[in-house]
Amino acid sequence: MTPFDLSAATARRALAGVSDTGGLDDAAAIDRYARAIWSGVSEPGDGVVGTLVATLGATESLARAADPTLRIEGVTARELEQARRRWHPRLHATAVSDSLSIARVRGVRLLTPDDVHWPAQVDDLGRHAPLSLWVRGAVSVLPSPHPSVAIVGARASTGYGDHIAMELAAELSGGGIPVVSGAAYGIDGAAHRAALRVGGRTVALLAGGVERAYPTGHTGLIDDIARAGAVVSEVPCGSTPTKWRFLQRNRLIAALSDATIVVEAGWRSGSLNTAHHALDLGRGLGAVPGPVTSPASAGAHQLLRAGHAHCITSADDVRELLGLSPTATPPPTDGRLATDAAMRVRDALSTRSWRDASDIARRSGMARIEVEALLGMLHLGGEIERGTGGWRRATAAARG
């Protein structure tokens, strides 16, 4: 028994202005309404709900949610009982009505899997896939045939991290590849802003309702994203962000993207959670090397050391990860080495004398922050070694 009126008339009336039900038969309209209800009753990624809906459909599973005799293959009686206790406090029609009213006023669109704009890639999450999505902005961005890339990283990012995130986002989105991120401070915000500045498409995944900006300091940015791209959440309007919802939001960032790039991440960064979701989904994963002394890059370096992530030093590296052709000029094929930033750092190093980053920057004619990033990349590749006196080229013995 359910407190919700699941008639076709009620469903169409409740979804008016939020979802177009004109072309749906009664059963499909009710299913869409039931999914909207489930998004407020259950927490994101609830596998019990996912299994129930996959087995019974959204409407019947909602109608039988409180039935103690219900049994579903793949879900134990204990799991069902625990789930009912979670759902029970939220089985109120008023809360659903309020969230739909907010969505209607704020121009938020409800998407369900039968919608033409539904991003089918999120279905790869299986029983933990979202039952519906709430979107503020252009829903047509989500099912784009073009590959998309997630750019994520530390909230407490460094100037180096912001710079790299902006370069990657600008070049990729400017080339037609949508950039996905979480609208947080730091790397997320830098990536979104860069995409917007070049007129590219960008998508922000929020842990709370899409009608309210979080963090509030990014209100203007999130409004800009909604105008030029899309702001998305799987929780209804009026929902507040929680730690659990942030973690579950990360799985959507990974699922919505063909590859995830970690620009900076500390040892306990939420970006590593996104990275592991990308690995679980079989998506591409890349990490940007940073200064080896920077705590903000410790997590990214761990992904590289473990062999989980591809080393990303440019937008072309990301395109290669996506299976696309690079746009940069290829290196000479006559045996000459390319004159690039990494070579300038190599030339500034000695095989005998140790040199610190400031000395290397002076000798190479580069900014210290760029030198530190390249030193980290060369160190990871075994080309240079670090000592108490600074850096030097690795000897043959050190390279093994």
C-alpha cells in the first residue's frame, strides 16, 4: 500500500511543466511519475530499489514498497526490511509535490530512461544506475554522440593545477568534446570556467537539488553552466547535499564520461573515488603528474605508480585516451628530438651536479611552477633522480 495516487490523471498533472507526457500512454506516464517519487524516497545508488524497479517496474515496486511479504530474487528478506525502514520516513506525497513545484518554477526538466534525451551511458551502473535525472539547462547536451571527458581534482587546488585544468578543458571543449565535472571549488570550477570561456559545452553534476547552487560561492558559475550546458542531479529539487550524496554523485560523473582525468588529488581526495568508479566501469582514466613535493598531487601520482591511470600532459594525451586523433603537430620523423618544454628542462640538468628548481627554471628560461610539474613527470618516467641537493639526470645505474 502506498500513500501516493498513481492514477494517470494525477501523474500527468503532477509532471506538467516538468516532463512532457503528451506522447506517452497512461502506463508510461505513471511510470515516469513513480520514478520521480522514487528519486525522493530512496538515496542515490540504492541497489535494492534498482533491483525492484528492474524486476517489477517503477510503478508496481512503489505500490508494493511497504508490503512485508514481498520477495525479489537477488535481494534478501533482511535487505528488503532494512530498505523499507529507510524509505518509510519519506513516503509522503507532500514532499514529492513540493519538489515538482520547485522544478516547475525553476525550469527544471525530469528525465527518465524512456526520454529521447536520456544519457544511456549511465545505465552501465546496473542496479545502482539512477532511476531519473533532474536537469537545469540543455537536456540535449547529455546524450551527445561526441565523447565526453570528466576533469576532476582537488578543491584546495594549486595555481599549477588550476592552470592545467583550464588548458585541458579549453582545448578539449573548444574542439567539441563536452567537459563534465562537479562544480566544486578548485579543479572542478577551473575546468567549467575554461569550457565556458571558449564557448564549449560543459555539464555539472550536483549532490543536491539543481535549483540551488552548491557551493554557494559558485552560484554565478552554476547559473552560467545552466545557460550554456546542463546542471544535473539524481535527487529532486529541495534536496540538500550530504557526504553520501557527494560520493554517489562521483559515480555519475564517471558514468557520464568516456574518460576521467584527475588533475590534482590528495591522498584522501574525493576525486580518487571518481577515478575508481571510472575503472570499475571500464572507462578511460588519466592523471596529470605534478610536482613530486606537492601534497595536492599525491593521489594522482599514486594512480600513475599503480598503473591505473595514463599519464596526461596535454589535451592530445586525452584525445588518445578517447581513441581520437591528436590535433597537435606530430614530432619530426627524421630522428631529431622535438624542442619542447620537457627537453628544455632536461638540457638544464646535469648528470653530475644537483640543481634545485629555481636554478633549473633560470637555466631553461621557464617559470618555476612549470619546471616543477615537468620534474615530476620526468621523475615518474625514471629520466631524472632527486636528492637532498635537488635534481639531476638519472645515471644508467639508476635507470636500471
